[in-house]
Amino acid sequence: MEIQTQDYHTCYDPATATVSFVGSLRLSGLGVYPPIAQLLGEVPDSEPAKITLNLQQLEFLNSSGINMLSKFIIEQRKKALVQMAAQSSQRIAWEGKSLKNLQRLMPGLQLELV
């Protein structure tokens, strides 16, 4: 599964159960995030033991994008069927604070600083 535009690239690797985000997600409002939310929603269907969100190359994520990720995290927490991890980069400022907030939504979320 893959979504690619001029500004961002999102893809799912079923071999590693990793969703990678690259570029800048500055989409205007939650109404334009459904393709990405759908991609995320299909990941648990293959019943992986652990889902990894690789955000190391995501330069920017606006509040609507953070909201979309938060909803995905909350849904996975409710189901309690899969472990979750988020990989982030030290060089990207927004990731530290925002990913800590995601961890508050799902205390078992593993934060991997790369």
C-alpha cells in the first residue's frame, strides 16, 4: 500500500509491519486525510504482532495529521491486539513533543529515537 504526492510519501511494508512517512503532511483539515487513515486502518487486518510508525523522515505534520494519528493510536489501544512503536528522529523538532503525547494516549507505545 502506498500514497505518493509532491509533498509526501506514505507506504506500508507488510514484511516488517512498518508504515513510513516521508516529506511534509500539511493537508488542510481532517477531510483530506482519509486515504492515509484508510491505509493505517488496513494495517491491523494482517494481524501483525507489532506495528511500527516510521516518522524519521516526516519533516512536518500539522494538527489535522496529529489528530489522524491520535485516532489510529486510540483505536489500536481499544482493540489491545497489537503492540505499537513509533520511530522518530532527533533532528526533527516536532516529533519529540507530539510523540510523547501519542504515548500518553497509548502508554504501551514504544518510542524509538533514531
